[in-house]
Amino acid sequence: MANQGPAYYSPYPTATYEGVITPPEGKALLLEEVVEEEKAMREVARVMLTSENATIFPGPQVLYAYNEEASKKATLIKEMAEVLNAKMIPMYDYRPKYPKIDAEVEINPNHPNLTIWHNKIKAAIFIGVHCHYANVALKIVRAETDCYTIAICGLSGHEDAMATLRDQHSSELAKFIKIAREVKSELKL
Amino acid sequence: MSKITDMTATKNWSGQTLVTADHMLFEAPRTKHFMTGSEVLKEAVKRCTVDASVSYPITPQSEAAHLIGELWAEGYVGMYFRGENEFGVMAEVAGCAMAGSRTITTTSGPGTLRAMENFPQWSGTRIPCQLILMARGINSPLTIQPDNLEVTFMLETGCMIWYAENVQELFDMSIAAFIVAEKPDVHVPIVTVVDGFFVSHTRESVMLPEDDIALFPYEPYKSPLPPIDSETPPGRFLRDPFVMKSNYISYATHASWQWEVRSAVERSRPYAEHFLGGLLHETGDLDAEIAFITCGTASHQAKEGQRELAKLGIKSKVIKLRTIRPFPTKELVKSLEGIKHAWVPEFNVVGWLEKEVKTALYGKSDTNIIGGPRVAGGMSLPAEAIIQEVMEVLNPGKGA
Amino acid sequence: MAIDIYKINPEFRDIMPQEIIDLEENATWAQNQKKPRGIKELPDTKELLEEHSLCAGCPEAAALRYVLAALPKPEETIIVNSTGCTSLMFPHIALHTVHSLFGNQNAVASGIKRSLAWRFPDKVKDVVVLAGDGATVDIGLDYTLQSFFRQEKITTICFDNEVYANTGGQESGMTPKGQVFKMAPEGKKFEKVKMWELATTSGCHYSINMTASAPKAVAKAVREAILIARDIGPTYLNIYTPCILEIGLSANEGLGEMKDQDKDRFASYKYVSDEAAAHLIKCKEEGLL
């Protein structure tokens, strides 16, 4: 995505209005630049390792054990959080919660900024969130916060995140963890 | 009846070999046939591994809907029924699609308007269904004749809109439409428009691949929202929730959601470019200083005008827009480089395409855009009318 | 397996809220039950309705809890809703549910049911419509009746509060004659629509008019209606859930109002087709009732 927030009171302009769309197959997106996947993985790891209160937001597609791939990813995400020294806050469903969310321990796509504000999160990975809700949330986060957002997506990616990796299945997550370990070691963390 | 459980990794439930859209559209050998638009739509649907279709009669769409019904009876389409009216049909289509079925329907004119509330709901809930719109006039007074005024009502529904000029384009577009609409980062409805009667009822030669191949099935679990089938988490999931019942910030959800739907349409550009060979298509003298910006059968008439003008020694080109949503702004600006005057001939009284063109080009092009000629209510658009408009600008007061 | 969508991956158990853990561990999913589900488990188990934003004492909220407690197989049940007070509860139901437009609920449900029957020919997937009287009988009447005519295998439940409550108390077709509401400043001029009779003559195999005063009776009707819809054809339940706000009652007076109406406008009406009656006997023998 072109610019890191805060932008406006309203989630506009969105990335596509600025001519940025999802990266082509085999590539990744860093801000508005289409890059090789490995380059993006290194940058994502660096940002997560060097930002305050870096957090992973696992979504329903990895939180629940409804198929083998989800279970494999769960194990890898737990490992990823350890490597990145990141907290985990779940987006366990998408409902607009009544009367309000507990911003300390949960994130909701309808007001994701509340969790980011409350926990002073400066970098976050969205993973396992259905693409539509990820996009709704990412636009709001970009508009309302200064959090560096990262989408690790099993499908086509998310141009409203500041970094997006696409087609990320368990094998790619394992590759990312390996790279993150290398970056961590380079940064002497 | 066919059963979905008859499908294998290589064959669909009717025994057709499963192929990619690239194979179907670009590689499979084709043979020549002579068909109407309605008949060719049947051939397209036959090759698309379609799960569901819901129909309702209206002129001139009925025949296409009958033929899809025949495909169901023949075992090619999984399920099919007649709904109670177009509002009901589009809601039934929504149900089929959000429960994970590749779904198609068709309508025309007053049917489109009756169903209207459903279309922004379709895009809002991110279903990749296809509507074949066989454009006709809308009331009052009643007309069943060709006229594409109804398209203007569809422009801001959040659906993709493609416009086919002829029978061949209808075949190819309606196949590509499913594939582009179903891309996970697009995944919004697609409206494939043709001019009623001029395409639906006109028999033309058309090149078709064999009917023993069909597209791979829709993959509902790549949907950007969980399909409504109780098989995908979260278990607690409403498609789609009221977002103003939480607190103030949910206004941002509605805004973000709406921009996301429009973003999804934008993401279709590279896919449409690949499958359609560009969002617009140019014919005629490419170094001309005058042009016609068209869609649908107006393109055909403009091409006739272009050929007649060439006989008079006047160079012109026709810029046919294949997609209206997304609108091919960048391509149009480039195509108009060096063009002094461009006309927008249309089959409606309001000139919606002229407005679209002018809005898109504002501040981006020096070309003089001239609305018209326009016909409506079933009138044809003779090349003479187009030539006359051109000559009145090029040769004022002297006519053609 | 549909039930697996409620199972939490162990790696995330420590960060998930109690309500989600409870859904996995202590909800009465049919698969884990030896006996049919029912309202008797309500006090000790995790309910499928997490929370709601209806008025205090609203009988509709109680009725929805009874309905959810009685679903024969909630983990394979889709509920289609429409706009109105009921839709304020829908985001909080722990099932796959739909809110589409105002009035198109039976059309959407028809598409969903047929799609699921096509995609999952070897599984039971129940589809239930739950909407208010405005949605069911006024703006959506055509789609309600047409789904009955077409013999769609869905259960339609109308929470009849005899008024458009969510929009501020306007007369509906289900309002009793003479009642003064907004848009009926001189009192309603025509009789309450007998939707339960229309359902019978339109092809429903099971049609009931009742109040939500007796939880067990509601649960029994819901269960029977869904089992008949699953195998025979459309079923209809008209359940009085008064809008205490619009008829000037206090939060603790809803039950009394429903009890009063048990003997009046909602005096019991029950139609069961012969085919459905035979099916219910079979269900009982199989332990489904």
C-alpha cells in the first residue's frame, strides 16, 4: 500500500483507488512495489522484530481445527509468534459485538483500530482471516492507526496491507519462519 | 438426474472433461456453427459446469432461460427452477451462490428493474454469480424492443459489467465471466450485457469448441466470505450483519465494505485483460483523427459508419468498450491520443455511455466528446445517422 | 465435518475467549447427544445465542432461545432471517445465518436449501426461516407463499408481534382490527391475516398458531416442523412474541400477555397433513422426537 496511516477519518482512498492491486502469482507487495516473495518475507520479519508490540491476529481459518491444513498452520503460527517475539490476539469471529469488544484480548473486523490503539500495536500480521473481512479491517486500520499491517494470505493477497504475501500455505509459512530466524539472528535479537 | 457425486478429478457430473478457462478459450480447437445469442448462451453454459440456474420469463430473455432449463433436463446443469418474479429469482440466485453454487440467471428491462434491490446485495455479499442481461426498453410506455437504458441503473450496483457486441463475444465472455468473477480477490457478481433481439435473436456464425469439455467447478472455499453451508469457520457467522448496531466506529465498516466491493471490481482488470484481450478493442484506421466510442451492437453500426466514411476519404476508428465496470479509463485515454472528435452512438435516450466517457476523461484528454447519435425504443441505428453526425462537425452546414 | 468448525486448535486455546471454548465443550450439538435436544438443557449448557440487543423482557429473545434449543441438528442448520427486531439477534447466533433483504427470506432460503441438497446429497442440512410478521406476511408474502407452493423443504417461523416494531410501531397485516398504531391513527381497518390458514391451504404439511408462553410447546413444534420439512415439505409456525414496548407493557408483563392470548387471537391452531403425521410417528420410533 502506498502510504502508511493515519490517513483520514474515513477509510478512503483505498489502495485500488490509487492504482495498487493484489500482486501477481509468485510475487508479493511491499507498500506499492511488487517484489519477490523472499524479499517481502525478510522485510516483514524485520518490521515485526523491530516494532513495538508486534502482534499476530489469527483468524477463523487457522483458529479452528476444521481440516488438516488449519491444524498444520496453527502449529506454525505458534512457532512464528515465538520467533517474532509477537503477541497473538484472535479474530475468532466477524460479528459486530454487542455492546463492545474487549480490546485487550480480541480483535474484531468492524473496529480493528480499537485493539490496535489499546495495545499500542505498531506492526501486525493478519493470517487466516477471510479475505473480505481482512480487507474491510485493513482499510479501517490504515485510516485510523499508524500500525504497519502485514497480510499473510492463502489466496491472492491484500493490497490494503502495507506488506502482502499471497498463496501462503503451510509450506510457505515454514519458509517464512526460517527466514525470520535468519533475520532475527542478523539483527542480533 | 445428474449428481454432484458423479464428478471426478477429471470429469464433471455430466461426463465432460474438465479444462481450464485458458484451454477452453484459447487452445481448444473450434468449429463453425450458425446460432442465435440465446442458443450460443446455452452452448456456453453447457461448457461451464454450472451448479444452478433460476429463471423467470420475460421478452426477449425467455428463450435463453428455456434453453438453460433444457441443459438441466439433459444433466449438464445441477439444478434449475422457475422463480416467482425477478425479485424472487435474484434472491434465489443469492441463496444458491452464497451456499456455494456456480449460478447463472438472465433477465431483461422491466425484470432488471423489478429485481434491482438484489444487485447491490449480491455485490455486498460477494457472490460471483452471473447475470446475462438481454437489454430491452423499460416502461412507460411498454416496449419489448431493444434499448439499453436499463444498463444505467446497473452502473453503481457494485457488480462488474461486461458488454458483448455479438453472438461470438457473448459465448466467449459468458465463459470468461465465471472465471473472473470467481477469482478470490474479485469475487463479485458479473453482469454480461447484450442488446436484446439484436444479439439474442439474431443468427450469426460462431466458432465453438467441442462440447465434451467444460470448466473446472467453482471452488466455494476460496470465497472471500465463508460459504453458507456450516462447513467453514467461524461457526457463529451472519452473512451479512447489521453494522450500525455496535458503536460509532461501525459506520467505518459500512464505508470500508462499500469501498472493498468497488476495490474488488478494480482487481478484475488484469484478469479481464487476459481473457478478453483488452478492456477495449480498436478497429478501423488507427491513425485517424476521429473516433467512435461504443459498446454492444452500437459498435457494429459504428464500424459500418467507419467503412462508409473511409469510402469518402475520411479516416476514423471504432473504440469498443468491452468492460463498463471496471471502466477502461487508462486504455481509453491512450486510445484517444491524437483524436480530435469522438462520438458516442447509443441505443438509449439518456446517453449514459457518453456521461461515463466524459466523467472518465475529464482533465485527462483533449478530445472533443460528442454524444450521439442516439436511438431508442427499438429503432435501429443506421450508419447514415452516424455519418450525418460526423459530417455536421467536419463539414458544417453542408451535410454528407 | 461441520461440528469441527467449532473445535479450537490447541495452539490457540489459551487466547480464545471463554464463550468460544464453551461452545466447543458445553453446547448441545446433536452429534454429542444421545437424546433429542430440548429446552431442558438450557440452564446447564452453553446456549447458541451469545447475547442480544433487544429490549429488556422482550418475549422474542426468549422465543429465539427456545427455538435454538430445539433445533434437531444445529451444527447442520442454516437460519435465514429478514430485516426487523429479529435481525438484531442474528449476529450473535452461533450458526451460519443469513440476513439478505427485507422480505426475500423464503426466496433466499429456497436457493440455499436447493444448493445444499445439490452439494451435499448424503448429508442432512436443515434450512429454517425466522422472520417477523412484516417480513413474512406483508412485504415478503409472495415469497413466503411461493416457497410453500413450490414445496421447498424449509421451515418458516414467523415471530408475530403484530406490529412493525423495529421501525417504531407501525400497523402490519398481522395487527388485530381496531388497534391504533402509527400508520393506523384511527385504528386498523381490516382483520388480522390468518397466515397459519394460508400456510395450510398453500401446501404446508404442518402449520401452527401459538404463543411463546410455554417453552416446551414451542420446542416441540420447532422440532416437529423441522423434521417434517427435512423429509416431506414446507412447514410453518406462527408464534406470538408481543412487542411489550409498543403495547405499553412492562418488561415483566410479556409472559402474562402471551398467556392471555393463548385463549384469544392465538388460540391453538394445528394442521398436520396425513403424510406428515405418519412421518412424525416414524421419527418418534427412531428416537428423533
